[in-house]
Amino acid sequence: MLTLVVFLLCAASSVSASTKGGAAGPRLNNNQLYKFSYTTEVLVDKARGSKEGSAGYRISSDVDVNLVWRDPSNKDDQLIQLAISNVRLEPVSRRSEKKNVLHGSTTESVLGKTKLAALTKPFLVHLRNGKTKAFYSYWAEPATVKNLKRGLASLLQVQLNTGKVIENDVSGRCTVEYKAAKGQVTRTKLLETCKTAETGFTTHSQVLGVSRKSSSVTVFTLEDGFIRSAVAEEKHSVGVNARNSAAAKVVARQTLTLVGTEAGPLEAAGKDVSGVVKSIDAKLAAVGIVAEKVKTQCKGCPSLFEHWQTQQKQLEPASLSKATAPRSFLALIQSIRKASKDEILKVLKSASKTSLPQVVDAVTSSQTAASLDAMLQFLNFTDAKGLVLQERFLYACGFASHPNERMLQALLDISKGKISSTDIKESVVIIMGALVHKLCQKGGCNLPTVVKVKKLILDGPDSTQDESEVQMYLLALKNSLLPEAIPIFTKYAESEVGAYNTISLTALQRYDVKLMTDEVKRTVNRVYHQNRRIYEKNVRAAAADVILSSNPSYIEVKNLLLSIGNLPHEMNKYMLSKIQDILHFQLPASKVIRQAMRDMISHNYDRFAKVGSSSAFSGFMAQSADVTSTYSLDILYSGSGILRRSNMNIYGASKGAMLHGLQVAIEAQGLESLIAATPDEGEENLESFAGMSALLFDVQLRPVTFFKGYSDLMSKMFSMTGEPMNVVKGLILLTDHSEVIQLQSGLKASTEFQGGLAIDISGGMEISLWYRESKTSVNNRGALVVTGNITVDMDFMRAGVEVSFETEASLDFITTVQFSEYPFLVCMQMDKTTFPFSEYVTKYESLSSGRNVVSRRSKKQLVPGSEFPLHQENSNMCKKVFDSSW
């Protein structure tokens, strides 16, 4: 009863507010024709471009508005008619005849008779309290025409009092804020709240991703409660997070101005809106105020196969270090996304043997249902000869910008089937872990396939006794970053197998510090301090890294400092260098380390004067307002001077987000017998081994083995060519953003941002017993292209802008060790060669007739090469190494 009373009171108050408090929205007078001038314009340009140099067009017209029907019981319930006439098309800014795509054209020749007739056909809008309740037009009209009418109708939607409401208009269902002042109302649309049927996708990584800044403001000038003018401006700027200059914008403006009034048609008789509409024209229908999708057809565009034939040379291995390779890669992806399965298979089957791996990269990176079906049909995982193509497919899946459940299901099916290569079987499971992480990031952790794969990899380590399979599952879990995997890593961190220890500890270091429980910390400290058993040096070093990166306590840091001096020689030096690097680089643990170092027992000359060649160093690769790139180099040697672990990391940070761009770790063990040296404690019975592990853009790849076992070592030593072994090579889709921006004017802006990287990472290890010298190298070659497009396409006319940048670079990390005496000489070099950097801006306008105008500007520069600075001790050592070489 109380609820009913409250409801009736509210209803009564709302009625009285409507009747006594004035109009809720603009009211039209009967028997009056309101004559307006209307212009809508759109311009596209680089983010900081001026209107004068922008691409775009303006549509001007006259608009007649009159009242058709009003509810007798509510003056704010109105059905109005709008009629567009005298339509004119012109460029958005002044330009010469040569650069004017519309020169010599008429409105009818550009739009066509059918579209122009549809645009000038009257339509109806049902307004209640200033809000659009229905939009009446004709189903048979072209979608672009209906959307332009919707844009005009949405401009009449206004409320006369201040407040925040949810409205439906051409942009979708949006939250709108009104601010009313004397004779003026300002409407601000909160565009991030708008919900439409258009869907898109974007890169999961914020560092590699794209950001959009948007605003929409309409100012209404009112007189006697009716609209005298309405001026709307909507801006969208889309740019690459890592480089703000690679940004484009679209600006849409609408202006509706009352020119005058004259006698108009009388109000129609009728009980309700639907009856009145039928009496006017039975073909009129409520087609919805929200914009509908527009299907654009590319006239004269080449087929996928024709496009592939023009790009094939740029995707041959010889071109992969040039920017033309990723540019062709991105263009090919755009074509593949529009192609059918059969068209894609035709390209795969026709590609040369040398270009085929790059085609596999492009097809897999396209991430459409057709491209995935084509790859699954093309690849035969029971064929051992197809190992390269199979691995390229799997890596492209791992780097997928927006993977779906179907891709993960495909890999799960492959893992259950027959696979000829053990390496491929391992890669399938490892990459499934990466897909689980990306799907969970998008809120898909409870998808049926994700649940199955989670169970598979979580149960995996304990389901087998095979060492390689356990490592496979641990690496998959490392990629997945599942919180449920932390207890598993904690358990295997104390295993008796060194490889399990290292994988588990490096995996724990990737987790959010908040997930590092007291139990995890106690386990990691036990490993470092060897409370239960003896561990290898590289395992203890990995444990120290976890402790120091997990918000260590004062006691933890003090115990670490106290251990220095009681460690093997090179471990002592490594830990000292690690502590000094944290202090020098002001990493999070530096504050508590400084506190602990005030104690003279833990910080004294005896501890901090230990000699050795192991080191840890961090530095800046690049710093800008958009992104900060850092590198770290950690090298740990055995007491005999042979490399034990080399770890190079490159990180990127942008807008508070962090990306682990690259990690290349080289490990070696059991090589002391080669130089008749004594192994360090806990490493007496290790099998001879050397290998390399790579983590690329937060995805752990399958480790590569240089040699394993003494016989394999000796055969490799006598057959060494000095050529590095390839770890990863291919084309990667780094940035992938696609969306359709619905403009309030009824136009649509298609936004496409893609970044492609051609990469070649290789590494090698050489040992010379004659010269008692070893050399390890990590070579990184890459070419990067990022393009961003904003296009406004109305079928009959198109305007767009493309911003892009490209570069080609190489980075080499070489370590030379001379172990003929102790302390042995170690020289580390990290070199960046001189590389080109180019930026481009292209603006284009075209008509459906084929006529087009294109302007292009570029800016090119050479960035000088350099050798990245390491600590002074390394510089002194390099001087000795190169002097002795002479």
C-alpha cells in the first residue's frame, strides 16, 4: 500500500512539473513551418593538424520542420516532420582545383539520383519531453542516407533543465549531461558510455596498444523555448601509446540555424502516433534512431591472390631486415581478413618455399575464422618435414593480439592428436599457456576450453616423470600467469632438478608482488640460503632476483647481505653487483637495502671488496614522454671462468603499464672438464649442457639446446662454424586495433591501427681451448612499421588519413671471456648500429567514380649508433681483453 501511495505521489508530481513547470523540451507551433539551414562536415588529419590542411567534406542543405501531431494531454509529446532540400557538397577547406576532388562535380553526379531522392524525402521524428521516442523513415533507403537523417534528428534532442540522463540517439545508448543557463543549453555526451552494435578489437598490451581521446559537445541557443541554433562538435583522437606523434583525428561538426518561419500545414488528427504515421504514408516505419551498419564495397580492389603476387618479393627472407617486409605483412593481413578460406589456401599453396613461413605468419596473425580454418587444413602435424611452418604457426598464435576460444580449442585438438616432432608438441602446450593468459585478461577465464586447458597444464607437472614434459608444463604455466600455479612453482622451486628450479623461480618473478605470500617468500629464501639442500649457483641467483623484486623485508635484505662473503667467488661478485645495480638504478628495493646497509656488520669493506667477473647492470635504452625503455644484463660465471648464465632483458613502460619486450638467457653447465678445472659446490655431477631461452613480448618460447651431453659437446666443438643458432625468426603483429566510431552526424569513421615487426633473434657460443677463450653472442635484428588509418566512407565519397612510422635496427650483445688466468678477463659489449627512422602522413579523398586526390608528407632521420654504457669495471676489462688480443 505504501509503495502504491509513493508511486501515485511521484506520478502526480511529475505531471505537475510538466504542466506547471514549463516545457520539458522544445515545442513546435501548429500551422507553422520552421526553415533551417543545416551543415554537417567531417575532417580527418594527423592529431595536431589544422583545418586548412585536413581531408574531408561538408554537406550543406535547407531543412523544413513542422508539427504533424501533438498529444492533446501532453504538449511535449510531438510528432514532427523534417524535409531536407537544396543539398550541396563541398570540400571541408579551401583548396586549388587540382587538389579539389569535387571540382566539376554536381551533388547529383556524386550522390546519384537514387540516394539524392532518398535524402530529400521527408521523414518523421516522435519527440516526447525533448527526447526521441521513434524515428520514421523507409526500410528501402540506403543505410548511409538513413544515418544522415538520424544525425539531423538527434540534433533536435534536448532537455531544458540541468541534469544527467541516458539517451538513445544516432551514436547509441549514451549517458548525457545537460547544463542549462539563460537562453542556452550545453549538452555533453560521455562517449565512453555509448553502447552500439558495432564491435572491434584491440591489442591486450597497453604498451603496444592504442588510446582514444573523445569529446562531444552541443550548444543550443533557445528563444521562447524553441531552438534558434544548435552547434555540435565531436572530436576523436586515436594514437599509438608508445609514440604520440603517430596519432590521427576525426572531427565532425553540425550546425543547425533557424532562418525564419512561415505558414505551414495544419496538425493532423489522430489518437496516437502510429495511426497518424500510417495515415501519412503506409510505407513509413520505425527504423530506430541508432545508426545501422554500413556495408562498404571496394570497387576495383585486387583479390587476395592478386595482392599477394604484388607483395611476394618483399616477404622473401632476404628482405626481412627491411621495413618493406612488415609493411607488406600488414597490407597482406588486411587483405586476408576480407578473404575466404579457399582464397587463403590458394595463396598458401602457391607461395615459394622461402616465402611460405612469412605467409604462415600473416595468415595466422589475421585471426579470422577463415584464416584459422585454412591453416588447420594446410598444416600436417604428423609430417616431421613441416616443423618450421608448424612452429611459425604456433608462435603467431602465441603473439595473437585478440585470440578467441576457437584458436585455443584448435591447439588443444592438435595436442591430443599425433605430432611427429617432440619440439612441436612442447611448443603447442607452451603456447596454450600464453593463450590462456590473454583470454583470462579479457575476462574469459571461465570459458569451457580455457577451463579444460587450465586443468591440463595445472595437473601436468605431477602427471609425468619425463623431465622434458615437466619442463613443458612448467613453461606453459609460466606463460599463463595463473594465480593457481603459484603453489606449483613454489613446490618445484625446491626440486632436485636444476631446470625445474630455474623455470619456477623465473616464473614467480613475473607475478604481481601482491601474490607473493609469506609461504612463497619462505620457500625462495630457503633456496637461496640452501637451508635444506645444496643448489646450483644460477638457481640461487634466480632466487635472489625473486627476493629482491618482491618487496623484501628488512630481515630478508640483511640476510642476503650477510651471505656475501660466504658464497662461491663468482656468486659473491654477482650478488654485490646486483645490490649496487638496484641502488644505482633506484629500483623499488633500494630503500630497504639502504636501511640494511647502515648496519656495519652486513655492510663493510670485507664483504663489498670481493673480486670476480660476474656482474649485473641496468640502464636506459630510450626515454621519452611516451615510453621509457630499459635494459638489464646479468652475467654469472663459474669459478673456472666459464659462463654459467647470461641474461639480457629489455622492458618497455608506458602510462603506468610494463611490457617485458625481450629476454634472452644463455645457460651453460658441466664444462669444467674441458679445461681441467674444479666445479663449484653443488655442480660436481652436472651433465655438459648449453642452451638458450627466449621470452618475447611477454610470451615464453620453447628453449633451444646448443648441445647436451659430453659426446654431443665434443662433436659440436669440432664442427663449430661460429655461426649463431636461430631462436626466433618471423613477422609479428604487435599492435592491432580496429573499431568503428559512430559520429553524431550519422557518419562513421573506421579506425585501423596495426604494427608489424620483422624479427630475427639468434645466439651462439664458441669455446677455444687453444686460446683459452669463450665467446657468447646474442644478435637481434628487426624492422618495425606502425600504421594508423581513420577513414570516413559514405559509399559515394571517401576521406581518410594514414599516419605511420618505420625503422630498421639491430642490437648485438657479445661477451668475451679469457680464462687463461684468474681473475679471468671478461668483456661485455652491447652495440646498437646507426638506424633510419621515417614518419609519414598521407591524406586522401575519393569519389565512387574513381576520381581521387592524395597528398603525402614524410620526415626522415638517421639515429646514430652507440655502445650502451655498462659499469666502469667492464670498460677497464674490455681494454685489457682487446690489448691482449693484439
